[in-house]
Amino acid sequence: MARLLLFNKPFNVLCQFTDPKGRATLADFISAPGIYPAGRLDFDSEGLLLLTDDGQLQQTIASPKHKMPKTYWVQVEGELTGAALQLLSAGIELKDGRTRPAIAKAMAAPDVWPRQPPIRERKAIPTSWLSLTITEGRNRQVRRMTAAAGFPTLRLIRYSVGNWTLDELAPGTTRTLAIHMPNRTRAPTRGKRP
């Protein structure tokens, strides 16, 4: 059995256990030994981070070849348009190439915790929320996608990875699951052959 920790990473927390600059890290919230992040979440992003003590599970979750879907709730500057959602859904051209097709949908503001510090707000410019599901994980990809569509990201919350979600998980808290990993190769045993 593999251990999987679901962690709701707060804003401005590094996805590592140490930092020479003294910033907040996973060690401020998680004390379980032998647990490592399966993938990353930017310092200035919030939401679901998965950690595990199992290398095979870590690889399955983090590797781009498995195309595990990740859904983000994104607050952007401006009133979202259908054209922008279509661009994001079809795949959008970034400096490092075109993104894979995504699922982009406008959504009502989710019932989530207030961010500390709050996002910058400009009275003359409204904000919108969208749900964006991607199957790749380039550096700061969601932020670059929304900016390329003309809607800069103000707040980014990862809601789910695969079937695992943030539901009932407050910021800074974890939930531990036991995951059965099929197709394990067993180590050879010593002794007489039958």
C-alpha cells in the first residue's frame, strides 16, 4: 500500500521542505517522514498538492506522459469572453509551443477561503472566474495561457488532480489515503526453489 497525502497548499508556500531564504515550506505543515511531492504548485498558487511515499505512484501522478488531468479555478482580470474560452479550449500558442486542448468553462466565484494577502483589485476593472482543466504541466502554464488569451490571472487555485479534489480540505491541512498499487513486481525471495 502506498501513502498519499492530499494537502491544501496555502498562498506563498514553497513546494519543498527546506528553503535557505526562510520562506514558508511544506515542513511548516507536514511532518510525515518519507513523503515527497508528486508534482509542483507555484509559490504564489494555492490548492491541491499531492505527496506520497511511493516512487511509482509519484511518477504516475507527476509524469506528463500519463496526462493526468488537473483542474484549476482561476480568477482573472476582466470579463471573460466566449472567444477567450474557445482559445483556451482549443490550445493556445505560448513561447514554448502550442498547449494541448483543455477544458475551459466560465464559473461563478467559488465558495473558498479568503486569500492572505488579498488579490489586487481595481475598481474600474471587473474580475471573472473560470475552471480550466489541462493535461500537461509546463512552468506557470495556466497563468501564461490566460495572459495569452488577454485575461491575466489574479488568483490560481488547483482544485483537483485526477479524481482527487480539495473538497473538505481547509488551507494548510492534509488528508491521508492508502492507495493500492497494482502490478507491483515482487522482490525475489531467497531460499530453496520449489
